[in-house]
Amino acid sequence: MSVTVRDITAVDEARWRELWTGYCEFYHTDMPADITDDTWRRLLDDGTPDMFSLVACDEGGTVIGFTNCVLHPNTWAKAPMCYLEDLFVDPKTRSLGAGRALIEAVRERGQRQGWRHIYWRTANDNATARALYDKVAKDTNWITYEIDL
């Protein structure tokens, strides 16, 4: 079975929300509805070019996964960087290669648009995702720190 990747559209809203809920549950996050609503709005807003979302679809056109990305400037290069902030594939379809296809589609976009690099984070114990990530990217020696405001 093949997987295709495309930009998200308004008709994907119900399925994106379903997958988003699964993603938040995976990370044990109770996402407030207004944050989900705002994220959805910004992903579709042409006036917010620094955020975009891609979806992976099965052969029948059903959305089976998504990635939400944020472009931003950086101090080490003139080209922007892409933070691949969220990536989730329906657990029932993970063997189809949708995660890899989504990452490769982001990579291709970055190459076309001249980004400096793409980066992302995952939980240390997310062994399933890390098995893929170790094949498509290099692990770094950077540790993430956060300050909640």
C-alpha cells in the first residue's frame, strides 16, 4: 500500500482533530479546546506562513497521519530553520511508512525553499518513533531545558 503526502486543507479538519487528540493522549496532555482551535486556524491561515501542516493519506485518500511545522529565523545562518513540532500517525496504520513519508516531504520542502535544517524532539522512551528517527536523521548531543511562563 502506498502513502501520499499533501498540504492540509479545511476538509481535513475532523480527521486532523481526531489524530491530534490521539497525539495529545500519547503525550498525556490535556490540550485546552481553545489551543486546538487556534492551532487549527493558524495551520490553515495563509497570513501565518511560518506554520504549516502536511497530511499522509492511504491509497483510499484517508488521512492517516500529520505533521505540524514551524519555520523561524535563527542567529547562526541567514536561512530559516524548521521545527517539526508535531508528528503523529494513526497506530493502526504505522506499518505503511507514513511517518517516514511525512518527514521526507518536509525535507523536500526545505530543500526547495533553502532552509538551514529541520529539527524535532521526542520523548526518551518513545522507542517506536526513535527507531524511525535514527534512520532518517542524526541524534544530537543537545539537551532541552524549559521554563514555563
